[in-house]
Amino acid sequence: MENKDSQHKREDEERDTAAEKETQFVYEDDNKEGQPAEEAKEEQQDNAVEEEEQERKQALTSETPAQAAGGRSGGKAWIAVSAILAIVLVIVLIKPPFGGGSEAVATVNGVKITKDKLYDSLVEQGGASTLDNMITQELIDQAAEDAKVTVTEADIDKEIETLKKSFGSEDEFNQTLSQYGMTEESLRQDAGVQVKIRKILEPQVKVTDEDIKAYYDENKASMSTPEQIRASHILVATKEEAEAILKDLQGGADFATLAKEKSTDPGSKDKGGDLDFFGKGTMDPAFEEAAFALKKGELSGIVQTSYGYHIIKKTDEKAAVTPTLEEKKEDIKTQLITQKVSELSSTWMADLKAKAKITNKLDPAAAEESASPDASAEASPDASPAAGNATK
């Protein structure tokens, strides 16, 4: 028996598989416009790079690091930003600050691919966004130093846990890390940026008891836990099989044992048919109606759904719970502070960049702007206490 979330996940996986097959087909044959397979592959790779570039740019502009921990898409954006920083390490490794780069890093039929060529290619593909990210991080580091903000391991632990909660599950969090070629350990190295921004801006945020109560009143329903039950089931293909199993159960046979032997549901049979707790609106309507109508420990009759024929046993139940304001007060306060820090962080970051003296040789327009008399005046040490060391 699949719940709706499982169905959606399976459908997504099937679409991904279909997409992969379609991509492989394009690689093997000419595409519909007569484009050679190799060119089609390169074009798809370029498009993928461009899409990642857009996501990373958005993560640095429309959504700041402080905002990134606030939602699932934001969490993914933060991970994308962290992933691009790994390019810096590669560039540093292959291109020392001094010395030649004529050494071959690969050969193709005797033709050398040198360190210089690899370095130039990396800079062309991701150098500008990587450098911009480094500039942003340096500004944040300098602002944190001016504000005497420090980051501890406990701060980072808390930040990672907050980020994990923004995803639907631990598996989804790990899959996103894998997608960007990262591990939790490498992500921890960048979590300090999140913490620094929060610690710098939190003193500017004020949340009152009235704010907390207003939020509670508006969101009480979403904070409540609806009625839930726990059930096990045995799923078979025919009514005759179900009738035979029901007869065995009514004669005293063990439900879990028969589920392992007879059930065709791969997701629950090895657990003795256990489906864990679920609320209304998550299962097939006919299954759900029958399960919720049972008393604890009671067996259903034969229930038909689009999956086949079920025998259900209700094993536990939880009444609906609505938390009190006092119980949710600290959680709400934390959430409101995070939201307000997110609102402040966009303008704060833009202001920090505008008032800093920045030279960027990979961005000629920025370099010209920094060299102009007006820009120099704006970037004077007295212009922004927050920028502080940015003028060093």
C-alpha cells in the first residue's frame, strides 16, 4: 500500500528515468533538427551549466544566506552556493599564484592539455561567479570581525539541524547534497556564513509578545497535529486469496507472519504489514475509511482498492492535538526572528557591497565603477562602519 507521498515520489522517479532514456537516445542518434549527437550532448551540458549558474546567482541576490535556511528551496539554494565554492579549491590546486603552468595534466593522442589551459577554462566557466561569491564572503567576514561576532561548533550544529528541517526528510537532504557533489562535512565549512549573518543582524530585530500571539492565532491550525492512526495490512491480488487469509486470521493466525508470507506490498510486507501512523487524506479513500472506522486491535473485512484486496488491522491511535501558545512561544519567536533577519539581510548585503572598495578583474564594469571618483567617495573608510575592514 503506497500513500500519496510515496506515489508522487515513485512518479517523479519514473519521469526522471524516462528523461534519462530520452537523453541517451539523443546522444546516440541525430536530434530532431538534424543536429549531430555530440553537439546535442554539448548543448545539453551547456544548458545544465547555465541553469546551475542562474540558480547560484539567484541564491546570492534574491535570497541571501540568512534566507536560505528558511525553506526547502532556499536550503537547496544555499547548498548550490556552497558547491560552487569547491571550484576555488580546484583552481588553487592547479594554478599556484606564482610559477608556470605548462605542465600537462592530460594528453590526447600525444597532445598536451596543460595546467594553464585547464585553469583558463575553469575561470571562463565559473570564475566570475566564484570570485563574486568569495567577495561576498570576505565582506561578511569583515563585518563579523567589526561586530565582534564569533562562530562556535555548537552554532554550526544548530545551523545544520535547522537546514535539515527545511527539507522533507533526511533522505531528501542527503540527495540534494549528493546532487551538488557535497557531503554534510563539506557543508559545515560554509555554515559559519549563515551564523555570522544571523548574529550580526539579530540585535537589530525586535519580536514582541504581541507579534508572537498574532502569529499563533493566524497559524494555530497548521501547528495542530490531526488525528492519526497506525495500521497494518495484507494486500493480495484476488478476493479469493483475501478470503482465505481472513479465515486464517479469524482462526488465530499471526497477522505479521501472514503479511510477510502473503502480502504483495513491497513497502510494508517485510515489516509485518505495518504502515506506521498516518492521518486522513494520505491513503486511498476506501482504505482510509475502513481503517479509521476500526477500533484498536480490530480486523477489517476485505477492502477493495485500485491496488487490490486488503485486510487491515488497526494497531494504535493518536488524538488530535492543538499546542498552547505557551508551548509554541519559543519556536514562534525563533521563526519570527529568522524571518526578520531574512528581510534585513538583502538590503544589508547590498549596502555592504555598495559602500565597500572592491576591485574585480573578472568584472571590468565593476572595476571601472570602483575606479570612478564617485565610487571612491562612496567607498571611503568613513562611509560605512559595517564595512570596516573592507577598505583594507
